[in-house]
Amino acid sequence: MSAGLRALDAALGAVHAQTRASGPGPVSLDTLALPPGLSGLVLAPHPDDFDAIAITLRRLQAQGMRLHLAVCTTGASGVETGYAGAQTEEAKAALREREQAASCAFFGLPAAQCEFLRLPKDEGGNPRLDVANHAAVQRLLAQQQPHCVFLPHGNDSNVTHQRTYALIAAVARQMHYPLWAWLNQDAKTLAMHKDLYTPFDEDAARWKAELLRFHASQHQRNLNTRGQGFDARVLRLNQQSAAEVLADQPYAEVFELQRLG
């Protein structure tokens, strides 16, 4: 085990143990001292899952963590037919990937650190839990060798979220790969243990809202179906999360920590 992983185990292991004992609640990222030289894999089930936790990722990147984004599916089903002229699944997929590339450029993630896996899917449009997709995730772990992986919680009503978690958990176990999973709270998360949170203020919320609006197809779909923009929906969840964890800022991104491998 490397010195960096030992230091990370000590830091995150202490948070994990503390929040499961009687006493203080979840820990603020602002109080956590992480070792230098870390690598983080953002395993996004869909385009835009990176942006949902962008405040946390920006802070970790500023602290020196090298981030790599791998988007598992195209998210074509999330585009309304005819939006921006997209009629076919291929056109919708290309549209969502362009949106993700644009948001990553705004974020400051180099293009070389963003890839689209396009994992084969089943008849329901969700990535298959088969040998080929396990092999694709195994190759990704071997290439990137991250210390941490970021993704939505597996206890979620969204099947693609469920299967993305199942894939990384199974592959880490099969490879005996030590890895800390930061499982973020999402609008469709059913239940989770709150270990860690990143508080943020109104200025950061405005930056995050601008980032989220790069996913214009999702912004318009939310306006059409929910009566609010994609940015407002995500930030409303962050407001609710801040209240739940008693954050000292009006917004928070919340995570459960799990040691995989």
C-alpha cells in the first residue's frame, strides 16, 4: 500500500468511523486534510452527473487532486425528440456529449481527462451487468489507478445509477483494488448515510448554476416537465442537504463514504 493511500485511509477512515458512532454528524470537507498527489475518477452514469458535484470536485482539483471523468452512457433518452434538431438516438447522444464537453471546458477539466465509455445497454436503456462492461470498467481502473471514485449512490431509483455502482463495486472487489467511493446524494437517492459534505455560498451557487446550464437539453426538459430549470432543481436539493447536515452555508453537496476492494 502506498504512503498516499495509507494517509487517505487514515483521513477518510476516521470520518467513516466517526459518523457511524454516537456523536458528531457528517464532517465538512473544509475541515478534512487530505494527502497530496491523489487521483480521482468521476464515474458518471450519465452526462451531467459530474456537474452535480462540481463544487466538491473544484475544491479537490484546487488542492491538487487529478480528476478524470468517464461517462458511462450517452443519456440519449434524456433528450426530447426534436430538441436542437435531434431526431435520432445517435444525434441525441452526440448532443449530450457536446454539452458535457462544453461544461468540462468551463469547469477547467482538460479534454484529455474526459472520456465517453458508451457502455452497451439492455432493452431498457441501462448498462448491462455483463462480462464486456465489467471488462471496460476494469480497463478504466487499470489505466487511471485512482485513489477515489465519485458517483451517485447505488441506493437510487435510477437503474443506471444502480448499475454503475454495481459495476465499480464488483470490479474493485474482483481486482482487490483499494478504492474510496464518494457516493453523492442525488434527487433520486432513496436513502444513504451522510458522512461528508461540502458547504458552499451564493457566489459558488451562481457558478454552479452556470455550469449546469451547459446541459441545455436537460435544462429545457426540466422546464417543460417540472416547471423549473435543471440548475434550480439541483440547487434546491443542495439547499435541502445543507439544512439536513446543519451546514454553515446555504448549500451543500453530501456524500456517503465506502471503502471498495
